[in-house]
Amino acid sequence: MTWSMLFFVLVGAVSLAAAAGVVLSRQPVHSALFLLTNFATLAVLYVTLEAQFLAAAQVIIYAGGIVILILFVIMLIGGETNDFVARQRSWTRGVALGLGILLLASLSYSVFQGFNQPPADVTAIQGGIPEAVGQALFTQYLLPFELASILLLVALLGALVLGRHGTVAHTGSQPASPPPSSDD
Amino acid sequence: MLQLAWLLLAFPAAGALINTFLGSRFSKPTIGWIASGTVAASFVVSLGLLLGLLGLPGEERVITLPLWDWITIGDFRAPTALLIDPLSVTMALVVTGVGALIHVYAIGYMFDDERFQRFFVYLNFFVFAMLILVMSDNFLGMYVGWEGVGLASYLLIGFWFDKRDDTYGYYADAGKKAFLVNRVGDFGMALAIMILWTSLGSVTFLDVFQAAPASLSSGVATAIALLLLLAATGKSAQIPLYVWLPDAMAGPTPVSALIHAATMVTAGIYMIARTHVLWELGPSAANLAAWIGGLTALMAASIALVQVDLKKILAYSTISQLGYMVMGVGVGAYAFGIFHLITHAFFKALLFLAAGNVMHGLHGELDIRKMGGLREKMPTTYRLFLIGALALAGFPLMSGFFSKDGILLNVFGHSPLLYAIGLFTALLTAVYSFRAVFVPFWGQPRDKHLHEHAHESPPIMTRPLWVLAILAIVGGVLNLPFVLTLERWLEPAVGEPSFHPSLALEVSLLLVSAVVALAGIYLAYARYVKEIGWARRLQNALGPLQPLVEHKYYVDEFYDAAIVQPLKALARWFAEVFDPGIIDGSVHLIGRANLAAGERLRRLHNGLVPTYALSIFVGVVVLVMYLVFG
Amino acid sequence: MVPTSYYLILSAMIFAIGAVGVLVRRNALIILMCVEMMLNSVNLTLIALSRQWGNLNGQVFVFMIMAVAAAEVAVGLAILIANTRHRESINIDEIHLLKW
């Protein structure tokens, strides 16, 4: 077993454990922290996969942005903890587990059966440094990139509208005349 | 001029249409005169056709006037065309001539009726359909007319559909009875036409008659003739389908005179004469027709002897006389059958209309036991009725005498036994027709109140009758013995007669007929006027038969038990068991099955996001497994 | 160098764990986290295959997925908050109005 393999196995094990932790934790806060761990290990794996820019982006966007957002929401809403056993549809647990195993088995089988050739020349991707990725993004993928920025803008506005206090649910049933006072 | 023959049909049709759409704006006399005028115009056209045919040599007197193609499907062709030959023109003359007189009479008779307009629309429609029946040059067209007159008959029998009394029950039921009984006969007609088409490939009269002798086997021809006989028994009220005609008297009297005495009921005789080629190919069917006619004549005459309703007497008399005609055409005396048809149209229409006058004068009363002594109150009507009765009884030198004797003469050549039946029926005919004269018109009034209020009818209801009366007296000249004008005239259409009696036979049978008629009249005189002892004793001797005859041989009861009630039970079973159980049941089953399936499938849509996610996941797994292993 | 198939297997495992988590948990927040985890497993697959074929396209894809994931989280969390205001719960079993 080479060192790189050992490293992969260790990081992969941590990643899987964190993933299991996300699913199995009772407290949402714990889940969020396990998720953070999972994201971090994935960032490490990205480095080993010649994707340095994405590893950094992973840490910044997921760990730094999304997980923090989730933690904020948990603090806002307060985590309901006792949700693990869904009695009225308890049968779904077994079914879901069975389906997950089935999916995993199918995918593993296909990987082992049809995927054993060695990697191609990795010099082309230049280690996934920001320069290389940026070159691709701003030349060949300029249009999707701009579209992604529009998507983010829309999501921003959508989140703003949804998050506004109290008015969203009622606009549909309000009469056409403007309300007498608008102090919200 | 023959090219204008379509006008014959156009006039009554136009009259019916005009009165349908504009009649509500016209006054009653206008409606009546439009209807009568169109029929009279048709009569004029018929006269024109007659003159046109007379101008042609005998063998050219069969003309087809094509109008348009009605149905063309593959090699099946049913043209709309008129067949102008002596037979159809004769029928058209009778229909339009008698029809026009009855239309005029009906203006007076129906004047106080609230459905006056509708009556004349129906009546014109009837004339139109009857002319289609007699003028069409193919079986299909004849069938259309056949059904059309059936419809008109149904509508007019049930004309007072909202009335009911003890004689007829609901009047609408009488119409239904006529319609349903006629359906049985029409079914035979339809089958006969289908067999003709499949075996000969044509429904045109001339084609069929030309091809039939060569390519129709005797068995098939007999089958067709038997089916046509069934049709004739329905329309012309013969055994076993005669039961509708007495009930048809529920209709207004002009209807009884026009449809149920003079024209429509003779359609069967016309049809047999028209299709005589087929009957000659199936002689056993013709023989059966002759016997059915004879037995019907005898049976109906015996029933007529005991009826007390004036119109019912005439109805059974009509059945009996139709029996004579069927007997005549059955033995091959087509010309004499048509001859009797014509004279019968004259004197029976006269009798019915005179009876209508009696009914009119007595405010609807028809029971002859309540009448009596009407001679002084209604002298004109009495004379008219007497003339009709004389013709019906076969009084020597009246029209009925010659026509009936002609049939009997030919029957004698066919079967002496049948002749005996016919002769005995002639005796009964004379008795019942003069019973209908003596009891209401002679003697003392039996119902004072009724008698005092009796009155003569207005001229519009007597003048047309005088025309008919004259025709009933002199109608015999159409076909005097040895001269045989009508027979020669009809030869192009119905062929030459097969029976040629010797002079001695003919004269002796004429004398026998005359004696029988006079004897019957005397018998009625002795029994109903003088009340001589022996006549009474004769009636007492026949007493045991009376209930049987009075109940019309229980035929109606038999039909009711054997056909009507089982059918009603079947209908009830369908309505109460089959329809709610099987038909509705299957529909409900489908509905309930869908409801139940929906009730179960509804659970899938529980609105819970996880369930939907699970089903998506199941789909993903299945897809992945298909891609990996498939 | 670790073979690409190892990464793929690891990715599949994380994906399956995430999917099972989506199906068995009732807390909407945790379900959202599991969805994020599944997205990340796909990211791993794409990057691994990007190296396998020596092609940057996969990495560009991952970048796009990250943008979409960020948008999704923002909107999803906003919906959760709005829903919580409405019914004082983030239990997914109480969000059952999808049948109307």
C-alpha cells in the first residue's frame, strides 16, 4: 500500500464517518458540524485529484458559506431533535435502506466491472490551478458562467422575498386597494 | 302529357306542406279546400294519365317515368320512378277520386274539431303515401308507401288520442294496436323484398317479373309469395292479422271511410295483383291466399251479424269484403279483385260516410239498438245508406252484384267448396247489411230523446255522397259480364285471365247470386221488420253459436293471452330485472370499480414530500439497475 | 496514484448515505444537509473523472454545481424559515399540502 493510498483511505474513512454522522445525529447542530467535516475531507480529496482551485472554492463556498448559513438557520429556528423515528411511515426506513444498498451495489458493480484503465495524461489540467480553470470559464464556458451569476441573483432575490416577515402568505388574498398604513 | 305524372304526387304533398306551415293563418274552410283541392287536382292528373294511356295501343301501356336515383350502392339500385300502367292509374283514380270526395265531406264532418288543421295535414299525407304505394315502379318504393300509409293510419286512428270510452278503451291504444299488428305484416314484406333482391338482383317490378319465371325456383317463389301474403293479411286485415281493423274505427269517420274501407286496406289486394307473376310461380301460396280470403270473408260476415255498433258492422263488413278480394286475386282473378276493390271503395265509403251522418245527427251515438225510425228524420242519409247497402248486399244490377259475382264465378272454377263458402258469405252479407238498414232507419224510435234531437246533415256532407251513390249504382258498367271492359284494360298489367267460363255457367251463377242476395234481404226483412215467427226460431236455433260470434271467436282474447301477455311479461322482466340488474348493474360496476380503485390509489398521493421522494428514488434505482445490468 | 475507481466508490457510498438520509429523516434542515452531501458526492465523481480523462470540463461543471448549490441552499433555507413561521415546525411530515 503506497502512502498516497493510505492517505486516501484515511481521508475517505473520515469522510464516510462524517456522512454517517450527518444522517444519524439527533441534533441538527451536530449534523451541521458533521457536514462541515465531510466537506473539508472532500476538499482534501480534491487536492489529491489535481483540482486545487475547486478545493479552495469548496472550503470557501461550502464550509465558509453554506454551512455557516445552515448554522444560522438552526439558531434561528431552534432544532427539533426528536424526529428520528417516523412512526406513521416507519416502513420507509427499511425500504430506503434497502434501496440505498441496492443502488450502492449496482454502482460498485458497474465500477468494478467496467472501470480499470489507468488515468490519462494529467498535465493537460495543470493541477486545476485557478489560472487553468479561469481560462476555461472565461473563454469556452463564458455564457454558462454568466447564466450562473444570473441564477445566483435570482436566488438572492427569491430568498429575500421568502424571508420577508409575514407578507408573503397574504398578498394573494388582499383586496386591490392599498392598505391604509404600510409600516412593515 | 305522361311526363307530368309526378304532379300526381306533388299536389297532395304540397297540400300537406302548405297546411302544415301556413295552416294556422288560414281559416278552417281555407284549410279544408286547400286539402280537398290538391287531391282533386291529383284526380285531374290521374284522368289525364288515363286519357294518355287510352291514346296508346294496348301493349305500349306500361310506361316507366324515372324521376331520380334514390339509392345506388354498388350494383344495388333503387330508382325513384313512377310506373304508369293501367293498374296503377286505376288505383290512382280510385284513391284520388274517392279521396277528394271524402276530403270535401270531412270539411263538414270535422268542422267543429279543434285539431282541424292537423287532420287535413294527415289526410293529405295519407293520399301522398298511398299514391307512392300504387305508383312506384319498384318494391322498395312500394314499401315506402306501404309504411307511409301505415303511419298515416296510425296517426288518424289515434287522432282523438285523448279520448277513451268503453268500446275502444283509450283511442290512442287503438292506433297502437293497428300499428303493431301491421308491423308483423310489414316484416313479411321486408323479408320478401330482401329475398327478391338476393335471388334476382333487382327490386324493380318490370325486371323482377321478367327475370322471375326463368331464374326463380318454385320453392323460392312460394316463399316470397307467402311472405307477401303475410304482408297482405296485415294491411288488408285478413286472418290472422285482421284484429286491428275493428279497433281502427276509433278514428274519425272520414278516416274509416277513406283509409280503412276504400283505399289503404286494399293495398294488399293491389300488391298481390301487382306481383301476380310471383303468385303464378307459387300456386300453393296463391291457393292459401284464396282460402284465407274465403275464411276471413265468412268469419267477418258472421261477426258483423251480431255487432250493435254501426261502424263496427261496417268494419267487419269491410274485412269480409276484403276477404272476397283476396279470394279473387288468390284464384287468379286479378281483374275481378281490382274490380271489387273499386266498387267496394264506392259503396263502402258511401256507407261509412252515411254512418258518419247518422253519428253526426245523433251526437256520436252509434248503437243501432238505440236508433230506429230515422227514415223520417234523415231522409237523404237513409237513401244514401240504402243505396250503399243494396250495393254491398249484391242486389241485382248494382255495382257490388257484378263485382262479387265475378269473383265467385272465378272461385267456382278454382274450387266449388270455396265457392260454397263465398256464396254463404254473400247470404250473410245481405242479411247484415239490411239489418244495418232496417234496425236504425225503419220501425219505431227506441230512444225518444235521441230521436227527437236527430237532424239531417248539411249539404257539404251529403252532396259528395250522392256522387258516391251514383258510382255505387252504376259502377258495375266498368266490367259488365261478357263485355269485361276493366279486364281488357288491366291486361297489360295483370295478364290475361286463366279461367274462361262457359256462357251457361256464367248466367246460372249470376242468377244464383241474385237469388241469394234477395233471399238474404228478405231474411233480414222477416227478422228485423216483420218479426215473423220462423225467422225468430231460426235465430233461436242458432242461439248456441251466439256467444262465440259475439265475442268475435275469442281471437282477441287468444292473442292477448298467447302474444300480448307473454310479451308484456318479457318487457316487464327486461324493465325490472334485466335493465336494472344487468345493464345498470354493469354500468354501476364499472363506476364502483373505478371508485374503489381511486380510493386505493388515492393513498399514493398523500401529499407528503418523503413519499414522493421515495418514489423518485425507487425510479432512480430501477433506472440505474437497468443501465448497469440491463 | 490512487485509481479513479476508488474515488468513484467512495462517491457512491456518500451518495447512498445521503439518499438514505433524505428518506429517513423528518427534520427538513437535516434533509437539506443530506441533499448538499449528495451534490458533493457528485462533485467528487466529476473531479475524479476530470483527472481520469485529463480534461478540465469536469471541473468547470463542479464550479457550476457549486453555484447552483449555493442558490439552492439560500432559497431552501428561506422556504424553511417561511414555513416555520407558518406552522411552528420543520417536521417534513407536516408539510403535506402537495396533494392539493
